[in-house]
Amino acid sequence: MANPLHVLDHLAEAHSLVVASPEQVMPFLDRYLHAWASRLAAKDRDDATSSESAMKIVLDPASNEQDSALRLLLQRQKLDEMLARQERERQEEALQPRPCLFCKTVSENRHELFRHMFDDHGFSIGLPDNLVEVNEFLDAVAAKLTRLQCIYCEKTFTTSAVLRKHMRKKKHFKINPRNQEYDRYYIINYLEPGKNWESYQDEQYESEEDRDANDWEDWSEADDSFRTMCLFDEDVFETASDAVDHMKAAHGFDLSEIRKSRGLDFYAVIRLVNFVRLKTAHGTCFSCGAAFETMDELADHFRCTDHAALVPGPADPLWADPMYLFPTFDDDPLLTWDPEVDDEGDGTPAM
């Protein structure tokens, strides 16, 4: 598939059609463009929001209600498709044996495979529950290794022995976060279109030197993107784990225990976090519905009651409402926090 940036550049240069906030439509770009092609063919060009030039069409959800509605519709359709695909995979493909990417071990199922590759080889792909089209993902990684290509820096080596030595030395046992070919395999990109937009925009690989080990060190260095706000007050912490510990100690909200006792999967936790965030953002206690004028008053309410620990029951509509799959706060670290990954650290490659 052609780089979507090239497609959008062509539309702008050859047809004077500009897609504003293009990162939002990447997961369903073909459908989006076909839908607008049909609409523009059937209606006057004035139906689209015009820029300074009368001849240019700018599709901008901020000023065009049709465009905003279309994006939301296509996003939800794509998300539903990928969630259904993921569920089928869990019922079928995930239960089938598959060989390790780095040795001859054959695991009985996907859970054991990822556990083996993490424990024995230090291979980390984030949350396995966040993957979709997993066999295709593993095939893509395996193809790189077959071509004697490092899966992180993507340098090519002369022999498998040299490749293994390089990956062990540099700890290159993670996929390259800047490579857009992996975006389709992460469900978070369908929940939050554009989350990995830097994969398309950051085309700075003009030489092999641009892909050296310093890239990994820079990318993994801690920054403000991991800072996490408490669900029940305005305290902000360096990491999601720190915020989780605070919520347990200060508010009696033990997210790890809630996950285990309620049997919440990845998406149920996303719904719960977004639900509580949304209620709190509107100054409302998610448990009793009481409304407060200030965040301080709401925080005091949670501290003086046990309402933060009163998680909605299994019959509550929130667990089936798709709106809570969409983030209340963009790039909220709690949406991808996982206690097992957090406790275990990075592991040591033993390829």
C-alpha cells in the first residue's frame, strides 16, 4: 500500500482537496475518500468548507458537520469490525500452536507464545490484548528476521549470527514504533485514530545512521507523555502505576484488584476509566450522581465516602456503551496500563 501521505499530497496538489487532521482518518482512509468522492460528485463544491482560495476544498471536521459525522461513523464501523475480528481470533487462532520467532520452541497457544518470547528473548510488543490480526503481525516480524533485518533499527546483516549478536547487544527486541506498517495491528489505533501519526509524518530516515541505537534510547527516555492524573482528584503522577497506587491508598480504588475480581478484559478497563474520567470532568460522582461546583469539592466527597470503590455492576449500561471506548483524555496512560507488564520490567534478551 502506498504511503497515505503521498495520496493526500496528490489530492492537495492535483485536485485542490485538503484533508484537515488527516491522522484521524488513517484507519479508514479508503472509505473516507470514496465517501467524499461520491458526495462531491453529487453536490456543488460549496458543500465543503472552503479555504482562502475559492477553488480549494478543505475537509475539516471542526467547521464541517458532514465531515465530522462521517469521520465518527467510519471510525465506529472500523472499530466494530476490528473488535469482531479480534474476538474471532481469540476463539480460534489464539488457541493454535505456533513456533517462536527466535528459536525452535513451539508454544501450545498464543498466550504461552508471547510469554515465552518475553521471558526467554525479551521480546516486548506492549499489551498482547491490544493486538489484532496477530498472525499477520507475527508473519511480518518473522519476514524481517528471515531477511536478516533487525526488527527495531531495521538494519540488514550478513548472517543470522551477526543479527542475533546485534539484537542482544543493543536490546533491539521491540518493533520500531516509527514504522507505520505495524499500526494496523494495534487496536488502540482504531480507538484513537492518529495516536501513532508520527509513524507517517516522521520520514527522517535518510541514511542508515538515522536508525542507530541512539534512536531507541531517545524513544524510551521518560517524558511528560507518561504523567497521569488521578481519576478522583487533580493530583498528577510521573507514571500510571504511581497514579494507581495513589488511588488505592487515598480513595480505596484498587484498579488491579477490580480487574481481577470482576474479570475485566482490556476493553472493559478502557470503558471504566473513560466512564469515571468523564463523570469527574463534569464534576459528578460516578457512583451517587452528586454534582459539585469545583474539583476540590468532588475530591473531598470521594475522600469522605467509599464511592470511589463502588464500581458499577455487570448489568450497568456502561459496559455495553461504545462511547466509553473513546478516550475522555487523549493519550491517557491509564488506558494502556497493565499491572503484569509494569511489575515485570523489560527482561533480558536471550535470543
